[in-house]
Amino acid sequence: MTNSTARFEGRTVIVTGGGAGIGRATVERLAREGGRVVAVDISPDRLESLTAEVGGDVVTVAGDLTDEETVRRVVEVAGDRIDGLANVAGIMDGFEPTAEIADETWERVMAVNVTAMMRLTRAVLPRMLEASAGSIVNVGSEAGQRGSAAGTPYTTSKHAVNGFSQSTAFYYSPKGIRCNVVAPGPVATSIEAPFRSEWAAQRIGPLLQTNIPAVAQPEQLAAAITWLLSDDASNVSGAILAVDGGWAAV
């Protein structure tokens, strides 16, 4: 049986978006369970607060993961062995439907939610392949399961997260590397999601008012992420785990 209080002892795990919300809750949980955590966030202030308030072995990297230099620094700080990666960092759109998408919004959402995730995953895989072991968890969304939970840019990006993760699982599970997705519904985080489209408000608004489940706490998502990162989920790869309060069943 695995000792759940020390599941990550002697292991190094990278967590993006580690300064707030789901990312911070994941850092805290991993540190409590004995892991060495590399917390990455675009905000130096959030990381400073993290290291001041969270115990355990936590090192930080401040930077924008859409910049390949930040990706390089993260891998350098992590060191020779990387046991886990939680790609949590992400941004929302403004519920823009397709005809109202601004290029800037599309490019930024795809850059943060998809391209940055790909680049960091690509960068850590050689370390995992050397060890013939590793676990990658990507944060998707209920918007990756349907078309009625967000705007078109965010919805597209989270469908891409699912495809990327399942393809990665297909290619590397035989080499001891697992890749999975957690798909949350609404979570109490600092990510803003304003309605910038009157048509989207008319179209999606009533659905969110009637079908949306209770807002989850970041710690609930962290529990699922750390489970997938741990050996407790050793036979799970390529899964899209809905952690959404039952929204997927609606």
C-alpha cells in the first residue's frame, strides 16, 4: 500500500500556474506529501507569497510560459530527474462566439492554453524517457467536452488539450510515462471570464444558470491532480477525468 502522506517523497514535480488557484493548491498538496515542487507562475508577487506561506521543498520560477526561455529555465531548475508535470496555467476568453473572435484573443488563449503546455511537456519528456517513468496531468475543462460552456477560443483550446493528452498517452505509455486530463467545471479561482458578447450572454447565460453545478474549491481539483500524478493511478493513462460536480452528467 502507498503511504498517502509521503507519496511524492524523493520526487520532483513541476506545477504551472503555481501561484494561485488550482496550481497553488496543487503545490501545497504535493509539498505536504513530501515532494520537491517547482512552482511556475507569471506573477513574481504570487510566488513570493507562496514561498512565504507554504512549507516544504518548493522552488519557484517566474515567467511567461509562452516564452521558450521560461520553459528552458523551468527544466534547468527542475534538474536531471523530473517525475511529474502538472500543466495548470491557463486563461479564459470573454465568451466570444466565432463571428466575434478577435485575433489577439484567439492567439493569446491558444498560446497559453495549448502551445505553452506543448512546449513544456516536450521539454520534460527527455528526462522522463531517461527514467522510463513519469506522470503528466493537464488541466482541461468541461468546455473541452461540449460547445456550450465558454466562448469559441477557450472551447477550442480545451478540446485541443484533450487531443494532445490522449496522443501523448498513446505514444509514451509503453515507455512508462502516463498522461491524463482533469476536466473541472466552475472553480473558485482568480481567472476572470466576463461576457464580452451580447449574443453569448443570451445563448449560454440561461444554460449556466440552470445546469451549472456548485463552484468547486481549488483543493478539490488538487486532490484529483495529485492522485493522477501519484503511483496510486499507475494504471491510468489517456483518461479525461471529469472533476466537475456532475456537470458532465447533465
